[in-house]
Amino acid sequence: WIVLTPEEWVRQNFILFLLSQNYPSALIAVEKQIMVGNLTKRCDIVVYGRDGQPFMIVECKKMDELLSQKTLEQILRYHSSLQPPYLIITNGIFTIGFKKENGQFVPVHEFPLYD
């Protein structure tokens, strides 16, 4: 059991969204522990591809928290460990996505389909 904090509400609803978009539940990890340098961190959501490699990291914030440079820097640190092609930040109201292409992150204008 976990406490339904405002951030957890956003995370649970984003997971429901992922499932509604045919992302397989067995390939969605919640609170995935990773190492960033020699620090232990936890990603809110990591989605894996069918090949077992990280496909997407999702960083969730509570609804009244702005998606800021600090949020972007946080998910970029997580990316350095997992290296997925997609990064998503959301507060449940606004969602911003990026895809790594040719060594740079570019905004995505549609939510990535799961292969």
C-alpha cells in the first residue's frame, strides 16, 4: 500500500493512460531504482521495450507544480543512467515529451506509440 499523495495521483493516472495506449503492464516499472553516479535514485516510471531495453522514462510532479528547468535536469540525470530514446515529464495537466535523435533531445508532438 502507498499513500495517495498529489504526485502519486498523477503517476497512477499516467500509468492508466499508458495502459490505454496499449503499453504492456508487464513492461512498466514504478519507482525503478537506478544509480546516477554513486547516488541511488528512483525513476517514477520506466517503460521497457520488448527487447528489455529502457524505452521511456516518465517523471511525474503534482498538479500544482510547474514543469521547470529543474524537472528537466532531473530526468536528464536519469537518462544518463538508462539511455532510453524517450523522456516524458508531466504534472497531470501538462505533459512534455522529448526524443533523443542524433545526440540531441527534440520535442515530440505526439505521444510515442508502443511497438
